Amino acid sequence: MKKYFKFDEHGTSYKSEILGGITTFLSMAYILAVNPQILSLAGVDGATDDMKMDQGAVFVATALAAFVGCLFMGIIARYPIGLAPGMGLNAFFAFTVVLTMGIPWQVGLTGVLFSGIIFTLLTVTGLREIIINAIPHQMKMAVSAGIGLFITFVGLQSSGIIVEHSETLVTLGKLTDGSVLLAIFGIIITVILYAIKVPGAIFIGMVLTAISGMVTGLINVPNGVVSKAPSIAPTFGAAFEAFKDPGQLFTVQFLIVILTFLFIDFFDTAGTLMAVANQAGFMKDNKMPRAGRALFSDSLATIVGSIFGTTTTTSYIESSSGVAVGARTGFASIVTGICFLLAVFFSPLLEVVTSAVTTPALVVVGVLMAANFAEIDWTKFEVAVPSFITIIMMPLSYSIATGIACGFIFYPITMLITKKHKEVHPIMYALMILFILYFIFVHG
């Protein structure tokens, strides 16, 4: 096992990998509760019963998709990256595809299946890896830094430290609120532990925050430990139902659905892989070793996930929390996957993993990823502009893919203006055109 995952080469151990894998799981565990809620359109006005997916089935599908995806990533690519149904893509599926377009959720799952198959073909041909390697080093650093700001914002928002405001959009939350105070306590204790170099500081910080929450009554103590897994029958194989009426698949709307899934997953995954690989020190000569295998694992996970009955399964930026703890190989991803599988039977324990518990990890990891700001040459305006736009647009648009799109449109433009166009890979020009068309037809 050590030899296959090259523990000695990466300077890691079973302890570090297991701790890292568990930490990644705890940082991602929220998807087990959020995904069923979103896909079932729970509490949404105007949603009819036939639009709503079964929450219990989606919960199991989410866990199984994450389990299989993590195994693929761990065994095939050997990277410490966790996979699960992606946030953003599930909201697009529920609120745009099903609720707005009126496409049956079964047909929507068929669209997810098709996007996974197309991704697999693009990966096998090497096109996805070529595109990632064509991205300039400083733009990769901008993506990584931007994601750091994004996940920090997500953590602060989910815990209530930052809240929405009708006039200023966002503002400081109510600091006297119990859950907000718990999150702040978690951030402080985690920062202290990390600053004094305590091994597993992020994981320990999460555990101490959860315990403090239960002691103070802010987090409910689980009523039980083990529960029976819900039936997956309502969603399993539903992606194939559309083939009974092929006419549903030959529409402009269905094509838009597939292309949107392709676009968002491609660049969310690319950004995540680059960010985590850079944080873990895997990047070599501006290239990510085994990038093809990582992308292939991601593609296969999407196909399997759609069959189980959930939206696009993708790489999670929360994996960076596991890397920060010490995860360096695919063994950690396997541990994460096993945790997701066990979660099906130990769902009551997930009640203690609230946003207040995960916020400290997201904030500290955001700080670590912000170190990539130093890798960008801010004295070169032609590089500074697209880098800054990439970074700032991720949290402001609440989308990693949108941040990448905006920055990658400006990069060729600034390089052309400064007569450095020969330094730009032809693929970057092609991406610029694709991103412009994406904004016109999808967000126009």
C-alpha cells in the first residue's frame, strides 16, 4: 500500500493520510444535507410534486456518488482530492432546469449522464489535460488565490458572520448570536493551534468547535449513532428513463443543459485541481502530473453519480483542508470515500457538523491559499489585470467558473495590447472566444 501510493516520496504516513481524509470529509459533509434539500426543491413555491426528487434517495445517491468518486480519484489518479455532487450545479439543476425550464428531473439526470460521457471522451483524447497545461502559471496562481477568497467568503457567510444587506449587498452579521460566536471561537482556536504548529490543527479545531457547540447547547447532541439507510430506488437508474421518449433529448433546451453542465464542471474542476495540486506541491514546470487521470476520475464519477440519481459529481476545493492537515496521496481520498459510505448508516452524527464547525477550516485554508498572491507579478499590468479580475470575481459572482471566465477573457486582451501575444498559447485565445459566447448565450 505504501509503495503504491509512494508514502516515502511524499513524506507522509498512514496517520497523516487518515487524518487528512477525515478532515476533507468533515469539510465536505454538508453536501449530504444540502444536496437532498436543493434537489427536492424543499419549501420552494411553485414546485409541484413531480418536480421534487425524493430526499432520502438523493441522500443515499449523494453518499454513494461521493464514495465511488473518491475511490476513483484515490486509486486511479492517487491524489488527495475528495469528490461529491457539486454545489452550484445542483442549484442550476433544480431551479433552472427543473423549475424554470420545466424539464423533468429524470431528463435532467440524462443531461448529467451525457455531460459525463462527453467529459470522459475529451479526457481520453487528452484535450482536457492540454487545456489545463496551456494556462499560464500566474493565471493558475490567480485561480488558486481566488478560490481561497471564495471558500473563505462561503465559510463566513454560511456561519452568519457575513450576511446579506438590502443596500450594501453584504454586511457584518449579529456578533452576539450564539452560532456566530461559536464560529468565531472556532476560527480563533484553529488559528492559534495552526500558528503554534500543532499537528492536525484544522481537524482538532473542528472537533473542539463541535464539542463546544454541544456543551453550550448551540449544537444538538445526536439522538442516536446508527440509522437505517433510506431506499435509493426512487432515483436509481432514472437517468435512463428519457430514452423511452427520445424526443425529449433532441431539443435546444436539452442541449443548453448539457453544455452548461460541461462548462461549469470543466472549469470548476480545473480550478480545484490546480489549486489543490499547487497547495500540496504537486505542480512541476507549471504542469500537474497525472492530470489526465484526475480528470478521468472526475468524469467517471459524474457518470456513476447520474445513474445513482444525483447531479454532477466533481472535485471539491474543501480537499485543501485535508492537504493542509498533511494529506499527500490518494490514500486520503479513499479514506474520505469510506467516510461518505459510512455516513449512510451514521447520518445522526452529521448533525454536529454545522456551518459553525466547518467555517474555521474554510477560513484558515483560505489564508493558506492566499499565499499565491505572492506568485503573481503585480508590477506587470498585463498580468495584474486578468489576475485581479479572476480573483475578485469568484467571491463577487459566487462562482469559481465565472471568475475564471472573466479573467481568461482579459488575459489575451491585455497581452495583445502590450504586444506579448506570442507568449499566449493558442488555446487561451480559443477559451476567450468560448467564454464570451458563454456570457452572451447563457447569461445574456
